[in-house]
Amino acid sequence: MKAAELRVLTAEQLEERLQELHGEWRDLRFQEAVGNLTATGRTRQIRKEIARILTIITENERAQPAAAR
């Protein structure tokens, strides 16, 4: 997903997507350890999407106190 698509999601939806990605990443790491990994580029995509989600969560947290002032 692109950052613009992620910014539209609620905090709960972001957390849910983050958990899904962590689970998929764990499965891919296990496949790599066993030697059955076929989608080698997917690991990098997942890491980048996790970073995007964490960035957006941080942006949202920083924006809330400013709005409360």
C-alpha cells in the first residue's frame, strides 16, 4: 500500500495491518531458514510497508497533542 492509502485508515486498522504483516514476515523468515523461500523480494516489501505504517502511526501521535493545544 502507498502512504496516502495508509493515511486514510484508522489507528485500529493500521494496528491490524501491522500485525498481519508481522505474521507474514515471520512466516517468510521461517521459509528462508528452511530453504523453501520462493518470493525473495516479498520480504523487502513487507519491511518497507511496516516502516510506512510505523511512520504514519508516529505522525498521528505527534499531531494529536498539537490539535489538543
